[in-house]
Amino acid sequence: MRSDYLLIDVGNGRTKFGLANREEIQEQRDAPTAGLSSGELDEVLQGWQFDRIVTSSVVPAATEKLKRHFSDGMLVLRHDSSLGIGITYPKPETIGADRLANAVALARLYAAPGIVIDFGTAVTFDIVDASASYVGGVIAPGLRLMTDYLHERTALLPHVDLHEPAHAIGKSTVEAILSGAAHGYRGMVRGILEALRQELGNPPDLRVIATGGDAAWIASAMPEIERVDEDLTLHGLRLVGNLHPLS
């Protein structure tokens, strides 16, 4: 299958690959970021053909592997790429590429002002103001980072598979951890959102869009989150690709 773009979103844990044309993502695959060797890249991309590669990465070593593998023709999203949005952040070169991709997708697909919440290894909040400019954000520990840390740093607390608890009051250690994960984590997210809303002047048209691995579960009990878009970062890469015509 041939299309316009190979989209690559390199995360700390996993890397998402999307085959896309200018209008939509047509097919997706993923692989562990730690295993991005040339052989594994060839395997995961088998059967795909594309004219341009657009990537965002939060793992510099993986970025270098991709550059060596593809040798040329790869657009690596940066703060000084053509994005279609403004940036009014003091040090734009320090903004994660995935966060910029999310901001682009928010502004172009859902309108501004808005907040993107990306539930990954870390949970990030990125804010686009009414003039469609990236203004800043918030970074907090990701949900699984917090629960894994409890298990790793204590002698008696077990590792748990996360799911919705039946009660707020846990009747076992596992139930207590699940309650803390569900209710406590949502409380943190809700508190951050409220602080951001107030600082933005409580705009009535503020959009709140979530993405990332745990987004659907967390958002299921949070009416403050308007929508979950699992492909938001890939859509941002697609939209950036559209702004960089092939020479």
C-alpha cells in the first residue's frame, strides 16, 4: 500500500507508526521504542510505501536510529518547523515535539482556545490560546508511573492491573490502590484543569481533548474532558506534513 506519509510518533515506551494521506490516517502499527533496530523497522513497516516521513520523538537515541535507517527525506518536527500555529513560549526549543504535534492537531481539528491532555509515561497538559498560539503547559507523573513506583518502592504493596474500582473505600490492598489510582489521579487532573481554566480567564469555548494510553479510562468519569482522540499526535504530524511540500 502506498500513500503520502509515514508518520512516526516515538514515545518513551512505544512508537506508533501511521500510514496516511493528506486527509486521513489509513493504517497504524506500533512497536517497543527500545527495539527500534533497522531489522525491526523493516519488519514493522513491511508492505508500506510512502513519499515522505514525518516524525516526532522524545527519545534522542531513537531519533538517531531513524535518521540512520532512512538516511534522508525525514522531516523531524521541531519548534522552528512550519506548524500553522504560533508559539509564545520563552524557550520554544525545549518544547517536546509530541506536544507541538498535539497543539497543532488541537488548533486545526478542534479549534482554539484549548487544552490537550496526553496520558503517557508522563501526563502533559498543553495550552493553545484563542489566537492559536502555544503558550505553555504542565507536566506531572503518568498514572502507571505512579502505581509502578508504589510497587517498586514498598515492600508489601503489589503491582496491580488498572481498572475501575467498585468502591471508593477499598476493602483490600488491591482495591485501595485502584481507588487511589482512579479517584486520586482524576482529582489531580481535575485540579490542574481548574487552575488552567482560571488562569486563562475561564473562556466558555475552551476545548479539552485527551489522548494517550490511559486517556479513555481516565476520561470516562471526567465530563470536563470533551473528547478522547487516540490518534491526535499522528494527526498533528500529518497536518505538519501538509505544510511542507515535497521538493
